Amino acid sequence: MRLVSVSSCRPGMKLGRNIYNEDGAVLLASGVELSEPLITRLSRYGIDYVYIQDSRTDDIVIQNILSDETRIRATKEIRTAFRRMMEDAGKKRLVSSYQLGKSFRPLLEDVIDELAGHPEAMIMLTNISVTDHYLYQHSMNVGIYATMLGLAHGYSKEELMVLGLGALLHDIGKTMVPLELLRKPGKLTNEEFAVIRKHAEYGFQILKDEPNIPLISAHCAFQHHERIDGSGYPRGIAGTDIHEYARWIGLVDSYDAMTTQRVYRDTMLPHQAMEILFTGAGTLYDQEKIALFRDKIALYPIGVTVGLNTGETGVVVDLNSSAPHRPVVRVLEDADGQEVQPYEIDLSKKLTVMITAVNKVSVVQF
């Protein structure tokens, strides 16, 4: 299988993995041949990348750190809860009758148990389902990132529960923000941005008295846009005045926002987003937290096409947990763009070879 951006898909390519609708039903099945209308629909639905069948890489196995079933269930729970909150906001009610803790605690327990079963796994998230709102997918992604990092950091099960609930619900305050602002494709005015910034306070107000939601989780919603140099919002607090969990969530919230398709800009690839995070190390984010995140994230996801400084083109076929920036690459084309008999280079051992381009388009063989 190959991981190909939807913008690089061409008619005749065949899907390598299922794509699901909001309810967990298969929208497009593995093996379906793409057409121009299908490619357009995928782009419209917010799908950034898809797995494509390719005889030269059909032995690549993508191991999920979280099962498709659990991810789909999580997205549905988030969608149901957030839609209820939006309905209540439309009725001018800040406090919902929807009991968030009742739904999210058992869900998070299952997420923690699944992630704990893959302690050495690298985090590699790609959209496998269609959703009608960026907020649902983003909330789930941030929950997975934060929980996985909490496991790597060594938090206890109860600490992971508090962190995970804060991460899954960090943006719930956006249910109080007008939908047209959340979906605005152009640049926000200062007044519009001020309205959106209120979501951190709204989130705290929603969660602080919610049964079975720890107060610290509510503070995660309140503080996830604060930064350690005091430049964040809503209160401009700094350093350790920001709860440690909120600092984790603020980091992965920024990363996922950069690597997920938005109405106003294209998605970034993981290594690009990580470079931006490191520019804020020590000022916006804790340096040691970024370093742990870098060591746990798949900077070059398995299946992605890369260009090498040798001029050759290949596909990432394996990851090196000790050197995430130097994966194993299967070379498919030479420097002249001609197909070669595939062979593999472990970049952690061949240090003179480097990745210089990502998602470089090469001919896919069916």
C-alpha cells in the first residue's frame, strides 16, 4: 500500500483501505477504483490522504495503535455530545442535560487499554472516516495524542483518565461559538477572533460542574491556549502556572491543527509541523515535551512517498523508533525517474542519504 495525498490521486488508482462514514459504515471499500468524481468527493469531505494499492508495496502492513472500531466509536461519541451542546447553545443554555462523564469515561478507559498494548508504537494518525465538522476529528486526535504521550511519560491510569478527558473535551467551548465563524474560509477579523478565543472560558464553564469530569480536566479546556512565555490566552498565565496536562494538550492541539485539513489552508506533513513546534521550544512549549513527542510521532508515515538527496524516489516501509527522522525507504525510481528493481535503504545506518522531499508523486503500478 501507498499513502497518497488526495490531490495526487488519479483515476484508475484503487483504494488500499476502507473509508468510513460518520456512523462507521463503509463509505468506500478497499479495492474501489477511483474516478474523478470520487476524488473530488474525498477532497470535499476533508480526507487528506488515502492508502492506494501498489504491487511494489503490497507487503506493507499498517498497524493501528487504536482499532478502527474504537476510533469510529470515539468520533460518534464526540459528535453526539458536541451536537447536543450546540443545540443547547442555540437555546441560550450554557449547561447541557447531556452527561459528558457518563459517555466519555468508559470510552477513554478502552482507549487507554488499547494504547497501553502498544507501548513501543509510533503515533501515525490518518483520517479513515468522513465527518461533517473538523471539531469532532480534531478532538479525537488530540485525545489520542495526549493519552499516548501520557503513557510514554509514565502517568498512572487515573492520571491518564484526567489528562485524556481534558484532551478529548479541550475544545468543547467551541460549541458555544457561531458555526459560521468556525467554518469561515477567510481570515478572521479582530472582533471575530475575539469571539473564537472565548471558547477556552466557555469550555471551563461547561466542564467545571459536570458530574464525573475532574476539575483539572476543566482547567485543561481553560488553559490549552496558554503558553509558557505568557503570550497565550485567555489569562496570559505563564510557566508552571499552566497545569502540566494543559501544556501537553496545548502542544498536540497545535500539532494536529497544522496537520489536519482546514477550510482556510492546506494540511502540513508531520515533519513540517514538528519543525514549527521546535521553533517555539522554550518559549511557547516545554522543550522536553516536544522532544518526547518527536520521539513518538511518525514524522514520515509508513507508505508515504519520499525523494532522497541521491535523486531517487521511494516509499517509507518501516520506522526506526530510535531515529524517527531516519526511516527505512524502499527505492522505486532512480534519479532519472526510471523504475528500478526495488531495494531498501535503512537511513539510520546510511547517514549520507537523506530525505529531501515528501509526497513526491511517482507512477503507481496496479
